[in-house]
Amino acid sequence: MKKINLLFVLVLTICISLTSCKDANKETSQNETAETEAPKKEASPSETLTGKWILKDMNIKTKEEMAGMEEMFEAVKKALVGKLSYEFKADNAVVVNSPAFMGKKEKTEKGTWSLSSDNKTLTTTEGSEKKDFSVTSLDQKSLVIVLSDEMGAQTMTFAKQ
């Protein structure tokens, strides 16, 4: 009986020591991996904005004097969603592709873009036309901007391609 107890204790000791060695090896391996991996740098808002964006949704809020034009605005929305695109390039060039709608031909315009230091205003200049958009959301997949003008406010949601 003493031999069985001694054998049991011996086997138990071996099992415990093997288990603790495996855990120590696992911890060492995890520490080495953590040390060798460089921390990922988060993209700046300008870097995040760089790329091609397609209009996915548009919400138009009109001023009172524009009441009764909802049908026209819905037609504009239908014509633009999925077709209007902005391509923001790293050198601050922008290419705007507008589809044909309401008697206007399809067109591609080139210009420049800039993002304010607080990342809340996106300015595009195409020819002599300058637009200031309020940036309400920007991440790797989605851009939400608002353009306010004499007709009201247009909230546009873009998806990155």
C-alpha cells in the first residue's frame, strides 16, 4: 500500500510540474509576442478620409419657404444615392463624380479638399465653388457630413469603397 501511495504522489508531482512548465512557457511566449509586435498607429482623420466614398443616404431638411418641394428633393435623393462619389486623395485633391439627374449631364469635377484643425469642417473647392461641410462622423467605413445653405440642410452618409 505504501508503494501505491508513493507512486500516486510521484505521478501527481510529475503532473503538477509539467502543468506549471506549460503555463510558464505559454506566458513567456505571450510576453515575447507582445514585445515583438509594434503598436498599431491609429490613422489620423485626414488619413481616414483619404479614399473613395459613395453616397449611401441623404436627408434633406428644408426651410419653411421651401415647403412643398419635398417631391423634388426625393427625386434628387433617388438620383444621387449610390451614384454620387467623392474621392479624397492624400495630396488634398478631390474628384467628385455626379450622376446625370434633373436635366444635368453626368460629370466629373476635380478640386481640392481640406479638413479643419479640429476635424469638424471639411472644405471642398471645385473650380470657383467652395463648400464647407460639417463633419458629424468619420471612421474607417463611414462618413457623415452636413451641408447647410439657403435651402436648408442636407445630411449625407457615405460608405468607403
